[in-house]
Amino acid sequence: MLTPDTSPAPRRGLRRAILAVVAVLVLLIAASMWWWDTEPALFDPVAATQARMQELKRPVSTGATTTVTLIASVRTLLDKRGGYLSNDKLPPGVAAATSATTSCRRAYCWTTSPTGNSAR
């Protein structure tokens, strides 16, 4: 009487292949997140405003520093490694966009209210 072959060898090979593919994907995603997680260079708003106003041959006026800072901030978000991450739906962007280090550092996640008191 012949007995059916119930050896787990083909299953084991398939399992290992699937685990290997998943491990490679996880490593690629982690490497991409590490590469994207770089802080931009320090930015001096006053110096940037003065340089921009001299370039335009105009005097520094009310709101110029705010405008130049906003433009520089948006350019930094758009031109950084990985692009703008807040609207990503797939890895590695979705994981990087939700991590605390990418969105903001805890020490710098505060703004100053109009009264001068710091508020979170």
C-alpha cells in the first residue's frame, strides 16, 4: 500500500522565501527612513530676509521676515529627501511621516502666543 508524501519540505522552502522577501522589504523601508531622516541646515530669518530684500532692491518692510521665512520653510519641506511626507499612504513615507522625529522634535514643538507666553 502506498502512503501519500506528507513531507513538509516544499512548504518550508516557500515559507523561507516569503520570510526572506518580507525581511528584505523591511530592511529597505528602514534604510529609506534612515536616509530621509535628516535635519535641514540652520536658518537665520533676519539674514535671509535682508539678502532677499537686497536681491529685490527693496527696503525691509513689515511682514517681510515672515514671508521670507514661510517661503524658505515650504521650500525646505518640498525639497528635502523623500519630499513632503504628510500625505504618504504607503511605506516608508507613512511610517516616517508619523514618527515624532520627522514631524517635530519634542523640544521645538511649541509656539509663542501673542501675549509672549509659550504655549504647546
